[in-house]
Amino acid sequence: MRTTIRLPDDLLRRAKRKAAAEDRTLTSLIEEGLRAVVDERPRPARRRRVVLPVSKATGGLRPGVDLTRFSDYQEQEDLEYVERMKRFK
């Protein structure tokens, strides 16, 4: 079916460019847009950007701990675990 619609000049220019860039007709672009509105497809919710907390702690590693050696790290964890368990007694 043929019909006449009035569009702002800038919108029509942008639509023609988009249709040409996608190698399709202006009619198919408009049809797709109208179907999306008429069919009331829900828009995907925008994901909120997750901002990770940043530590402002100072101090660094304890003296003698070399993170490139797993055994040092494991030993330090074991010592901290023993200290935590002593508090529960």
C-alpha cells in the first residue's frame, strides 16, 4: 500500500544514509521501525555500569612475603587462620 508521510528533513536524510549503509531500501527501514513500535517489543534493559570498589589501604605486603612463591602466601594464610581460630576459643 502506498501512503504519504511527513518527516523532518534531517531525520529523512539520516534514514536514507542508514538504509544505504545497510544495503536496503528506505521502505524496509521504515517498515522495520514501525513494526517495532506497533508490535510493542520490549526494549532490552540497559545494564547499569558496575563500578568496582578501589581500595585506598596502604601498607602493602608484610615483610618477607613473596607472592611469586605460593608457599609463602599459603603459610601467611595459615598463620592468619590460626589467629582467627584462637579468638573463638
